[in-house]
Amino acid sequence: MSEAAIAALDLGTNSTRLLVGQPTGDGDVTTLIRRNTITRLGQGVDATGALAPEAVERVVTCLRDYQRDLDAHGVEEFRVAATSAARDAANREEFFDQVEAVVGRRPELLSGDEEGRLSYVGATRGLTDEPGPFLVVDIGGGSTEFVVGHGADEVDGALSVDVGCVRLTEKFLLHDPPQAEELSASISLVDTYLEDVRRELPAVGEARTLIGVAGTITTVAAVELGLATYDRDRIHHFRLTRDAAEDVFRTLATESRADRIHNPGLEEARADVIVGGCCVLVAILRRFGFDELVVSEADILDGLVLSLV
């Protein structure tokens, strides 16, 4: 008899996500459902230090929908993880109360280091043709994680910095389209954090393959590919060159949101924060000198589910 389905819920700063998988019996998992809903939990957290009631309600409503998927597949074993927005919020326990009431499991508050390591496990699983060491970069809404390792599950070091697409947008990108000085200030701040990464995680200088995960990077890849309909198979392990990333950045940063949403591959709900995410991405490529990155659709969700096998 096959093993019961398992699952993971990721309560991120920008998105709430679900992965339901079926253990294969050999330490791997077959994906049954993967869902992503932009809920913007981190709305205003950087300024107020608290989760906004309307943001909490968006996540709770989303989780009620996801609970139906858990029930439909008979999921009993699963993990619920909260990341940057919850780490920054004084009222996170009240939020956790509401999540627990819906899904029957209290969220785990992951540290930035734990978040990065789980993303690394997900991103490097099944990556057999690329040379190590690997640098996995996870650009989130409120933080960005950097993890270096030599192979799947072989993490040498991890570091999380408090810069992400939502945080940068709310702090600097106040005009539509953003002004040149706003973009410059955003990239300058990211660059300051990257100096910390280089100092505190010197192994980044030894990495031969850069792997990028999460919504900013997959969206830039989708825009570069001109995908009118999202195609996970075309995005997963797509090689995004630095020149292409810079070109997408220039296009999106000089358009108003009303024009930006017409770019194939850009989800409308992400259109207001994608430029902030691009600031992080191009700053990383410039600072660390990579000519390309491997885009991975496997990330922290996969790492969470694999931890249950």
C-alpha cells in the first residue's frame, strides 16, 4: 500500500503556498498539488512592526481554501512554516492562533538560516549536471537567503538579510514608475547587505553555480521567455543570463504598473513589487560576478516536504 500524502504550507511575506506530495518510498516525493497565492502578509510590517488585520485575513481565507486540498488527499502529516513577515511582527502569535484554528497546526517560525537551508535542499535536489559548489539565492518579500553547499543536503553556510521585494518597494519605490534615484537607493541598500554576505559567508566566492528560487526569479524568467501562460516545465532549470535579467529589469522599471501588467509572464498581483525584486536580483548578479543563474521551481516547500520523508 502506498504511503499517505504529506504536505507543507509556506506563509511567506508576499505569498501563501501549498505543496502536497506522495512519498515514493526511496526518499523522494511526487508532487500532487502545488499552489501559490499572493496574499501580501508583509503589508506594512517594515513600517509598523505588526501584521495588518486585512493581510492576516487574506492569508486565513487562502488557508481555508488550501485546507480543502489537504482534506481531499487525506493529509495528516504536514508542516506549516512562517518566515520574514512573521519574524518581524509583534503580533505574530495572534496570527498563529488564527492559522492553527483553520489548519489544526501551529506555524513554525523559521529563522533566516533555517529558511535558507530548506530552500537549498529543495533547489539542489535533482540538479545533477551543474558544477558545485552551489550558491542558492531565495529572494522573498521581506528577506533574501544565501546558502552555499557542495551538493544536495551538503550545506556549508547560510545567511539571511532583511531585504526583499516587498520591503524595498514600501521603503523606496514610492512613485509609479519608480524614479531613477529610488532605483539607485534600492540597489545601493542591497549592495550594502551583499557586502555583509561576502564578509560573513566567504564561501560565496567559491561558488561555481548560482541557483535562484522564488517568485521574483521565476517571474523574471517567465517574462524573458514571454510566457503568456505560466509553464513550470519551461521555467524549471531555465538559464537566465545576467544580460537578460538586466534587460527585464530596465523594461519593468521604466513602465507604470498599468503598462507593466501587459508583459507576458508577469502575474498582475506581483506587478507592484517585481521591480523591487529585480533590484535585489541584478545587484546580486553584479556584485558576485555571475553571468547566469539556474532558475529552480523547487524551493523551501520542497525542502519542508522532504523533511517529512
